[in-house]
Amino acid sequence: MTQTARVYGGSLYELVVEENLVETIGEQMEEIRRLFWENPDYMKLLCEPSIPWEERTSLVDQSFGTQAEKYLVNFIKLLCERNILREYGGCCDEFRRRYHADNGIAEAVVTSAVALSDAQMETLKQKLEKVSGKQISLTQKKDASVVAGLRVELEGRSYDGTIQGRLASLSRKLDEIIV
């Protein structure tokens, strides 16, 4: 994440905290982020410097003006005006990071070969909350190269319960004994 994204995302967060709109704006930011990701040509259009700023902001109004909070719409317009709309994803990350820090939420990512069921995800989430003492926001990744087990990343730490991880740990222990 760039310094620009930290500054702009953090500034928006501070503004909407004062206005008591954090959850609403946070949800809308993620939805718009998803729309930008699904429609890269629209993002390119809004970033095109040859199109006058007024036309680009008019497009933002047409797309989001009646569906998103005015602070968020104006934020997107500001990013367009400053030709830094490509920083939007980083701004979303900073907004979410600040929200999580203020609310004692830790992000965790679980990686497995197959999708976990909702019940399995909930059980894992509860165990991680017990270990960390924080509320957990858990996301899932599938990786076919993971052979049996799970790998969890939580607050910069990795917990590897995969067969690969166990074999690597065993190999390191054997190397220590042999040397």
C-alpha cells in the first residue's frame, strides 16, 4: 500500500467516524471496489486524463450518486480529480485496517486444498478468536497444492498444519540432529 492510499483512506475513515457512517461507507467501498475489479474498462475510463475532469465526475455521479453515501461519491471524485483513482484499492485496505484496529478485529486467511464448509469456517474462527483474544475476520483461499490440512495466517504469523508443513518441520529437526 502506498503512502497516498494510507493518507487518503485514513482521512476518509476519520471523516466518517465523526459522521457515524463507518459501517455503511465500509460496505459501500468494498462493493465499489468489486465493481471496479469486475469492470476494469470503467476504471480506465475514469482514469483517462484526456477526458475532462467534469465528464469523469459526471460519470461517477451517474454510477454511484444515488446509491452511495455522498462522502464516498465525493471521495471517488477527488481521486479522479487528482488522477489517483488507481489508489482506490489501497484506500479501501487502509480504511479496513483502521476500522479493524479501532474495533479489536484481526484478519486471518485460511488456505486449504478444498473449500471449507460454513460450519468448519465457524469452528476455525472461534478457535482463532480464543487464541488471539480478538474478533476474527476470516477469509478462505483454495490452493490445490496444499496437501491435507490447513495453513492459517493471523497477524503476521503462519500456522501450518498441512502435511507439507509437518514434513518440512520434521526435515529441519532431522537436519539439526544429524549436524
